[in-house]
Amino acid sequence: MELTRWRGVMAAVMVVGLGVVGCAGEPAPTPTSSPLVDSPTSPAVTEPAGPTPTSPGPTLEMPEVVPDPEGDAAILATIDWVEGADGAPVLGFAPPLFVTGPTARLVESGTGRLINEGDTVVFDYAMFAGDTGDLSYSTFAGDGPQTISVQHTGMSQTLADALIGSHVGAKIIFATVDSSGQQPSNTLFAQFMAVLVRDARTPLERAAGQMLRPPAWLPKVTLASDGTPSIGLPVQAGAPGQLISQVLILGDGPVLAMDQTAVVKFSAWLWDGTAFDSTWADQASMAWPMTEGQTMPGLLEGLVGHRMGSQVLVIIPPNKAFNDTEVAGVPPGSTLVYVIDLVDVQ
């Protein structure tokens, strides 16, 4: 799996990044797939925020699926959105129900703020298994709403199309083909999600604020006209043994706290200057949950406590990154260097 596809949270399980966390009422199985990604025949993968080692699931033999967009849309038209007694939606359908690929239906457009591409969107969702009709997972109780950066990279284009042009308060039924990944199987089934948009806002295009002068021994960061960072490492300098978090641009927005979501633009390198990930090529933003177990420990420590609008240089030693594990081409024992623009806080 390419490291660039490991960027987000929720970017990627409904989740994204987003890997789904939290439960509604009684604990429900945590989904192992990423329903925000348009890949109906791909093995299930949970994508944490920031590159984090993930044990691969069993290899599944997938039957061929012939896409039928018109048939899928007709199926979604038969599903009822019902308001539950607790305020959480229930999707009414007679199982088993199946779709051939990602599809979405706008139930209500909403009456709040217009959602544009690139906006940060806060949403709740309830997910129902197509084979049984049972509730698989819900954010309406438990950990609460999730956050995603709405764009046509790093998330399902189908869901992005449904969100863009709708409004806060929108109700969307989103379906995707899923594979459990928990047991070796050649059975595909569908997940049907009731998505309720709670809020939307436009993040900053880049860090903005007071430029600070970091110590000369740190990597030198140079910004292109569009904000894309590059670095120059100290000549013959050894990698520091401890985590370093240095503000380069001091923003004046809200302070990022644990268990909030950081919406970021970033580039990342190994200590030898080899680039291994960046959002700047497509001008995308990623939403990272500042929650233990979902985001790399060094990113949590390096970002929490900084203000929105800030640009932060974070140097992460191996013990707060991947230790002695090789991850997607990042060698074991690597020190990582991130330049992160904190463009929104939720």
C-alpha cells in the first residue's frame, strides 16, 4: 500500500483516516474496511492518521463484480430514512440488500451553510450491514461526530460528490461494497450508511501568522510561493534522540487539544532528506484525530497545544514513530521530519 494513502483518519474510514472508533450503546464490531474509499473489490484496511504500521488482514479471493450504477441508485431509492427514538437514524430495508459499487443518495439537502470542495465537514453516521440489516456501527452515541476534509483525493469520490453542493443538515444514504477481512471469505456484502452533516467550515489555505526564527541547528525550512515546504538538513548533523516540536509560524486560532481533530497540510522526510509523503502536490488537507491509538505518538505530542494557523516542524525519533518496523518503504529505526500547517481545529 502506498504511504500517501495512509495519511488520514478518517480520510479514510467512516471512520477515514477514517478507522472508526467508539460505539453506540452496546459495543459493536469495529469496521475493518474503509467505506470512504471507492475500491469495491479491495481487501479491508483500516487507515490511521499519519503513517502507522498496520497488520495485514487475510488475503481474500474476490469474485468479479460487474458495476451497475443505475441498479445501485434504484436500490438506494427503496431505502427509508427513519428517525429513531434517540434521534439516531435507522435505515429501513429488507435484507439481504446488495450494491455493485459505491453509490449515494441525497435524502435532504439541508438548510445550513453550503458545503464546498476542500471544506472541513463534521458528521454523524450509522452503518447497517446489507446482509442482515443490523446496525454495524454508529457515532450518534459514544465518541460522537467525526471530521473529514471533503475533496476528491483521499476519500470516496462518490461521497465527496454527494457532500459538495449540499448544506449543513444534509442527510445522505451512502452505500459501498465491503469485505470483512476478519475471516477468510470470498463473500462480498454491502454497508449502508446514514450520514448526517452537523457542521462545515473552510480551512485556511496555509499557515498564517507571525514568522518565528528557529534555532540554526534545526533543519532549514523554505516555502514555495504556494506554501509547499522544502527542507535543508544540517550538514553532517546526527538525528536528535528526542522529539522536537518547533513553531515556525505562530497562528492565532484555537489551541489544538487531545481528542480534537487537526486538519493539516504537511510534507514529511526521512532524516537523510528523502521525501516520503506530502499533501501539497494536490493541495489537499487531511483530518487527523488527536487520539491515542489513531495517530502516530510523535504527531500527537508534536501538534497538541499548538494554535490553528501555525506551522510546526516536528522531528520524531524512532521510538515515537515506527521503532524497528519497516513501514511502506520507511526503513526500520528512521527519524522522521514533518512540516505541518495546522489549517483547522475541530
